[in-house]
Amino acid sequence: MSEETIIPARQEGQEWLCLIQAQYGGPAFVRRGKRLADAVVNLHQSLARLRQPDSEDDWLAMVRLRLGQLRCLAGDWTQLNFCLQPGSLSILEHLEKQLAPRLRLPLPPDPRRHVLLTALHELIHSIRRFNTRWLRYLQNLDLSSILLLIEEYNRYYVLEKECFLQSPRLARLGFQPMPRITWQDLLREFPLLPEPELHPNYRVA
């Protein structure tokens, strides 16, 4: 006997079952998948909001401020070549593109080295403070509710789909278990900020 005959075929008189399922958002396996998908989206959106400009919860506000001030003072990133290690200019350019700092009151250019160095030190300190705070936040983030949804999805999704389709083969078709989400996964998606490296004579204490 094939596995296709283990569960009897659906009877034609079960239209009422489809109506009830429609009223409650579709079959159980569809609702379970949607709950998990919504939870993942909500988690990612909540983390993204902490890094978005003009948000009340913008954790990058000080980094943006320091980066924008340094950019105005330097006028051009190449003005910082005297104190930066090779490759660090590209880090500053990347940060400027990623964070898009906008100052309410732009500063006039001031290419004096001690002025630029002070502003650069302040930027690096703000990057380090953000990175420390962000890493601690992700490491202590409570993922228990979404991990439970993942566990139940992996355990029950195929079974619920099989009960609906009356076919073990079709129920398993295309199913991929959802891997657990860890803080390391979230850190890869929402990484720490890169830090420009200074020449040894100009390093931040």
C-alpha cells in the first residue's frame, strides 16, 4: 500500500470545511507559516528602526552628527590622509554613503590638522560606543517567542498541510525547515560599523 492511500481522500461534501477555513484565514498550515513570516519581518523592522535616520530611536544619531561634522570640516576626505592608514578613506566614504549625515547647521571647512584630528577622534569614539551598545543589545535580545514559532513550524507545518491536502507527498513537496535565528545571524544582517584606522602617531586612546 502506497503512502498516498494512508489518509482517505477528501469527500465532496466538505465544502463547509473550506468555508470555515476561509473565515479563519485559510488552512492551519497557511496561518502557521504567516505567523512565522510576520514575526521575522517584525523583528527585522524593529532592528532597522534603531538604525534609521529621523527615527525617535535612532541609535546612530551621534555617529551621523560626528561624521557630518568631520565631512564639513575636511571639505574632502583626502584632507585626512595625513593621519589615516591606507584603506581608511574608503571606510569614511562607505559610512557617508550608508549613514547619509545631514547637519542642520553645516560647519565651514577648517583643514587645520588638530581640528580635523579632534573631529576624527570624536567620530571614532561615537562608533565604538554604538558598536558596544549594539553588540550588547543583540546578545541580550529575547528571541524565545520567535524560536518557539520556528520550532512549531518545523514540527507541525507538514502535518497540517498533509491533513489539508490528504497527500503526504504533496505536503512535503518544497518544504524546507526554518533554521533557528541567533544573535549572530542578526549581527550579520545588521553589522557593527567599520572603524577608520589611524596611523600609530594619531591613534585614539
